Amino acid sequence: MDLVTLLQSVPLLATLVKSAAPAAIGAGMGLGQWLAVLPPCRNQVFENATYLVCEADPKHFSIELFWKNKDGDLYRSLHNLRSAQQATGRTMLFGINAGMYHPNLAPVGLYVERGEQVTPAKTGSGTGNFSMQPNGIFYLSAGSAGVRATKDYLKRPPRVDYATQSGPMLVIDGKLHPKFRYDGTSRKIRDGVGVRADGVAVFAISNDVVTFHEFARLFRDRLGCPNALFLDGSISSLYAPGIGRNDDFWNLGPMIGVFRR
């Protein structure tokens, strides 16, 4: 499939191709430059559910984790994070919650921000989704992104700029989490992150309630992610102004913000 056909297969991008590409190219902007400024989020239908999917190549976008500002105050919401970044002259293309957190909004498990480990990895047993083994870690390092099961990550820990631990893993080396059942009955709004073989980070949040099995299949079978990680359920939040999405939920813990480099 050539690039134009691929773009036209996605409704949002097809509209942008027809309306914006001629002017951009006429102004001397190459196709690659024009693609780099497109809204990175789109609607996606998979099986019987709809999702919002946001993609960011860490070679071209800055993907960062946020929890507290420089004064030590919690951001608490994507709205606050966006406003704080705007005040410094940065435009957040999209933001999403970055995993689970304690009642005091502190990260559960490993959390690394700007190369500094704030909290250590959690490897003990427990209850809830976080402790459904294997859980995993989403990390960013020198212009690349990755998702690895926690035990695998800790065996060969990379030098990272940002990292967040959550659980369970959705997809592990191309296989669905072994505890997910095709006929599972637990249906919730869910969000997660995967990394494609080409290194692009893919974030997804469901518009409809879905099972873990359905959500994991989205990442493996539609989004092409050999490894993917569940971030959270009921408090799943997304800020994506390019498609008019602004979940202004408060009292969030760590968050992910994406910016143009």
C-alpha cells in the first residue's frame, strides 16, 4: 500500500490530505515535514468497539512523563499539565494518564523522570491489575521507546530518560497475556501503550467498555504492537485537541505529554 492510499484509508487523515497538503506543499513544505505536523490522534474501529489511538515516533516527537512541577506541586490533571507547558511556550499535542498511583497520587512501582528514579520497581505479589503477572514497564531512552515485562526489564535495565511501571502486560512478544480469557466478562474503559516494530509508540483509549482480551487484541492484531502495556481503567484520560478530546479529570498521578521536537 502506498503512502497516499494509506492516508486516505484513515478518515481524519484523508480529510487533511485533501484540504491541507496542497497548500503546505505549495508553500515549500515537503511531504515528510507536512506529515510531522499532523494531529497524531485518530479514531479507530476494531471488532465491536471504538478507540482513540495516538501515535508518536520518539525520533520526531518528545514523549515525556510528568508528576510534579519544579516547585514540587502535583500537576493533578491533564488540564493543569497543558497550562503549565503552555506557560513555557510548549504546545502539548496530546496527553494521557501514565499508569496507576496511590491515594496520595504517588506512582505505583517504577517511575523515572528526566533520568532520575523517583520510585523503585515493585516486584512483590499483590492484588489488582497491577500485580497480575507479568506486569511491565514503558520507557523512553535517547529517542527510542520500549515496553518490556518487569522481570525482563530488571534483568537488563537500560539507561532511561523516562519510565513508568504498570500492569498487566497486554501483549508479550506477540502473545496475549496468559491470564486473559476470550470469554472474559469484566468490561471497562481501558487505556494502554504499545510499541510497534518500527519504534513508534502507540497509545490507545477505548470509547466503549472492553475486556482485557479485546483490548490486547487491538494492540497486537490491529495496531501491530508485539509488546503492549495496560495503563489504567476507569480513570483513563486523554487530552487530544486535534480531535476535540479533553478529559478534564482531576487527581491524576503521573501523566504522559507529547510534544514536537
